[in-house]
Amino acid sequence: MGQHHIRIYREMKDVELVGICDTDRNRAISLAKSNNTTPYFDHNELLKQDLDAVSVVVPTTFHSKVALMLLIRELICWSKNLSLIPLRMLIQ
């Protein structure tokens, strides 16, 4: 699924793909190399970069947790399951 996001971002004129993060090191390296960007294996390292937005491409059960972490950092967050974050978590 992340490959579709990468393809779309590459087609956008004013978008820079800062990096690709995956716990599967080989997949991260391969995707980063073929898309001329940096591989990351730990999301905390990627989040140290100067980012405006992040696509959340993780298994569905992790979408809410990851999206909430990004929103707390005030990053634009593209996630198909953003509506699954309980309102009380956003208010805290």
C-alpha cells in the first residue's frame, strides 16, 4: 500500500519525499533506494526530520496510535482510519 503513496507523492510538483520508514529493513532500503530518499527503521528517527506531513501506512490496528502521535506533534496526518481515534484521546 505504501508504494501507492510514494507514487502519488512523486507525481506532485511541490512535494519532497523526506524518507520511508519500515521495520522491515530490507523493504525500507529497497523502497528508499528506488525512490531516491532515505530509509528509516525507527519512526522516531524519521520524526526528527523537518516534516510537514506524514502518511500513516501501517496495519489497521495501529492507525489510531500512530495518527494520534503525529497529531500531538502538530503534523498533518494522512490516515484512512483517523476517525477511529476516540474523541477523549484528542481532547487530553
